[in-house]
Amino acid sequence: MRTAVVIGTGLVGTSAALALSGRGVQVHLVDRDPSSAGTAAALGAGTEGAPEGPVDLAVVAVPPAHTASVLAGAMRDGVARGYLDVASVKGGPRRELEALGVDLTAYIGTHPMAGKERSGPLAATADLFEGRPWVLTPTPHTDTEVLNLALELVALCRAVPVVMDADAHDRAVALVSHTPQLISSMVAARLEEADETAVRLCGQGIRDVTRIAASDPGMWVEILSANPGPVADVLARVATDLDETVRALRGLQSADADERRTGTDGIEDVLRRGNAGRVRVPGKHGAAPAAYEVVAVLISDRPGELAGIFADAGRAGVNIEDVRIEHATGQQAGLVQLMVEPSGAPVLSAALSERGWPVRP
């Protein structure tokens, strides 16, 4: 691939353009908002404006409601040899293209499973897709050359290709992406009018659960409008669990021993099923989840503290697999939780203690 046009310079489109430009592909940037394309160009994502002649690949990165019409227009204009979209739903746009009667041999639907709470070109990064799954949903009509162009795009963005049926993809993202967004927002909504004293007690748990609730509502209305059925199906099952959990908790309030026992069993059941589901979430680099030991260190809120810990961990020969920071309420301090392989935990604890770090048990 030598040339490409990215139509839609939001977070995903600009990130793809940055990755392609950084690897020598000549990228043209098109957006109905000229300032967005201009911003992307200023970031080094490519050249603002449509190409003068056909390019190798057109990447359509517009909201799902507009994906099919933009694709159809680009295909009628013959702007590229191959066409793909990066919309977060796949079945709807494909059916719309079929209804429009376009030639599907030159098209493949795709969806990079990467994003941020922030949107727009200023949130884009060239490494957004690195190590992330990038779903490809070829139709029976998709030309081999177009599939190869899509695979080359995925490789240049350093993502991991995953081939799926379009409707199976939509059911999958309803479960692992769209429903979590709604549930996160529902939990966060409980905080809107909560007593200030309760809000001040927020810890890492509530921060983890509500992180994606900061996402752009307008963007998510568009996404959910394109995949309402599968999301509603998942939420209906969640609602069943929620109803049963409420009944179990009411049972725990009862004076009747049998009802309390039934309530205990109900709560234990949902928690155990949650454990079983969480174990299936892929771990680092998509591998099987690993069990890490936590080394907790109290640090002050001063520049260079984290860098110092990481440097000392490196000197001890221990790789930090993951890190989490809990900030102390009302204090300029925090607790850093360093996740390491079990064999490295005692080594790291001893090394950090020797260097004066306050390691917590």
C-alpha cells in the first residue's frame, strides 16, 4: 500500500492516518468539517484534501448512521481500489450497502477494538491500535486483493486481525463494549445527586467502574442506535440478574432463616459467576489472564516519584506487568500498586525497602 484516503478525521480515522503516514504511506484527509481535517494534517496524519486520482485504499471513519452513504459515494466516485469502514457495528452498514446496490467486491467491513473516552483528532495517537484486535468481516463477494489491503492496514497499525461474521461481531460488541458503556453510565448517574460526603468516599473501585462513563454521549447515541437489538438482549439478561440480586438482598434483611439462606445463596451465585466470567477476560497482549502479586508502595505527590520506583524495579531485575494508583483523599500522597509475577514480588519488595521506599504489606 502506497496511498490511502481517510474519510472522517476523528479519533479512529486520525489515529489510523497517523499510523499509516508514520510508515511511509501517502495519506489524504477528508472531513465534512474542514477544521477537523486541518487539525489532523497539522498533527502529521497526512495531506488535507481529496486525492486527485484513485488511491490504493479508502478508510471510511464516520459514525455508523452515515457509513453506508459515505462508502457508496466514495465508491461511485472511484476514489480507491479498495474500501473499508471502521464503524463499531457491521451488519447494518453491510445491509444498507446491499440495498444501495453497490459493488461489494471492493468492500470489506472492519472494526478496530480500540478507543478512548475522548474523541476528535486531538485525542488521536499513532499507537492507538497496537496489540489490539482489529475485526475484519468480509462478505462472500469481497475480492482477495481488498482483503489483503485490509490486512496490510492492520499490520501497519500493528493490530491483530480477527475475522468474524458481521452479525456475530455485532452481538459480541453488544456484550463486551456497548452494554458496559451503558452500565458504567448508569452507575455514574447514581453519583449525580449523591450527598457530597458519600462522593468524597469514592475509591478505586468506583473509578474503575465509571471510567468510561466520561465518554461523549452524542457519539454513543449514534453507536447504540446502530446496534439496539443485541444491546437490549444483553441488558435484558443483566436485568434478570439484577432482579434476582435485589430479591436476594431483601432476603438477607428477613427475620426468616430460610429466606436469609436463600438470599445468601443468591448473592454467592452472582458473585461466583462474576468470578468465572472475569477469568475469561484476556490478559496482557491477549494471552490467557495471569495471576500477579501486588507490591504496594506509599508515595508522595511529587514529580519523579513514579519514575524513581520504575527505575529501582528495573535495577532489581523485576518487570512491572501493570500498575494502579490510589490517591489519598485530602492528602498529597497515594498508594501505588505494582503488579508483578509471583516470583518477583519478594525480590521487588526487598529491593524497594532497601532503597527507602515505604512498602506496605
